[in-house]
Amino acid sequence: MHAWSLLPNLPAGLQALAYMADSVHVVMGYSGRWLLWTAYLLTSVRQHDAVRVTMREESVEVVQGDSVTLPCSFFTMSPLSRLNIIWTLAPFSHPDSPSQVIVYDHGQVIEDPSLTGRVGFAGIPWSADIVLNDTRVSDAGAYRCVVSNPPETGDPGIGELALSVLAPPSLPLCLWDGYTGVGGTVTLSCMVAEGVPTPEMRWHKLQPEEISLPMNMNGDLSGSVRIVNVSSQNSGLYRCSVTNLLGTQNCYINLSVYGPPERSPGILQGVLLTLSMALVLVALTVLVLWLHRSSRERKWRDGEEEECYNEIRYTPSLMKRSFV
């Protein structure tokens, strides 16, 4: 049996070295063979003087609220009595500010207080995998697995992976601002707090028929529609929709545009008729008053003439009696 066939689990390079040792034994005898085996041992010790970490996944996705396993495998030549594992998280928004998630040190597990009950090791001490339960959007970021195992020398083994937490859009908030009188300007605003991937936002006017409206985005999670010189035709129900691959949420605004009352032809004719009748009534009143005054003035003149006539007839009779 060949010596190299006894080491099937060796790396390919070391298997080749063992095969060479077996071949040298045939050519040079035992001295050459042991020389190569000494080189193999030195190479093996050099390769295993530090912990090696392997991340089975470079990125992981999970839907908000579900559980997820973050894989981290390691290889060490030393006993595990002094094994040390540290998981850290650097949020995507603050990559330079990592925080500690969970630690395994000399047989003890220490969790971040904010994650108590939601994080734990899955296969300690043979694996550095961790399980994250009831995931939240704030759990997303770059995770780092750091493993060391004294007395092995060298730097700790390090592996990284990215966790994305998918979430449906939250319920958006619809607001309006401006003057709703005829000729005014109105702004319709829509804001959503979260959604991963970033939700797509749309505005529609629903009445009397559905119409898509042009929109201005104010960042990734806010959009508005500006309506200038509003009229009664702009009155109606408006809807803001936010959508991503996990769902859709809506909010609504009922816009009412106010203006001066519109006068129909019948009302205008009634107003004109009323004014005409009022003018006729005023004219009749003036005519009656004039006739009444004229009648009084005529009677007054007739009374004066009669008095003057009586005075003229009375005077001669008086004179005649005075002579008699």
C-alpha cells in the first residue's frame, strides 16, 4: 500500500508531497523518504498555526419577522477549551460603526442586550453559526465572524457576509397644503416610513376616471404632486400607492375646490324681474304722491279764490246798508 493513499483527507498539495515521498522511497530509500516527510510535517504545522474561517454564504436575504441562519465554519488544530467567537454588525448606513451581536468565550455566551432572546449560536462549539429570530429592518448590515482558539498563534480567522431584511411598505401618510379656492395652488404629499426594497410611489386621481399624475420625488420615501390654478374640475378623490415585491399600501385625499356660486339663467331672470317690479313700484309710489300733492295744491287755490269772491260781494251790501 502506498503511503500517500493513507491520507485521503489531506489538501491536494500535501497529497502530492506524500506521493512524492512514496516515489522517492523507491528511488532513494528510507533516508530520502523521511526527508520529504519532515518537510510535509513542517508545512502542515505552518498551515495550521492559525484558525481558518469559511463563510458558506456571501449574502443572505430574509423577510422581516422570519428567522435566518448566518453561517460561519472554522477549522482549528487545538482543543476547544479556550475557543473565542465574536459576531459584530455594521449597519449599511453606518459601515464604520460596528456593534457587538453575540460572543462565545471559554464556554460562556454573551448577547447584546438589545438582541436578548432573538440571537443564539446554532452549533457551538463545533460551528460558529448563529440564528437570528424575529428579524427586523434594523438587523440588516454587514456581519463579521471572528474566531480565535489559543494557544494557536497567528491572527484570528475572519469571515464576512451581508444580511438584507426585506419588508413590505409601511402605511403611507397623505397630506395636502395650499389654497383650495378657485385659482389657488395645492400640493399633495405622500410619505412612507420603510420598505425594502425601496417601494415605488405613484399618485392617481380616481374621480370621475382614474388618471396617473406626474410626481416630484423628495428622496426615496417621499413624493408630491403640485396643482396650480385649481378649478372645480380638480375636485375629487386622490390616491397615493407605494409598492414593492412584498406588497402595496395606499392612502387617500378627498380634495374639494371652492369658488363663487354659479348663477343659472333662471336665477338671473328672477333677479331682473324682481328689480323691474321694484322699479315699477317705486315709480307708481312717486306718481301717487305727486298726484296727491297736486290735488291738494289745486284745492288750496280754489279755496283762496272763493274767499276773495265772497269778500267782493259782501262789501257793496254793507255799503248799501250804511247809506240807508
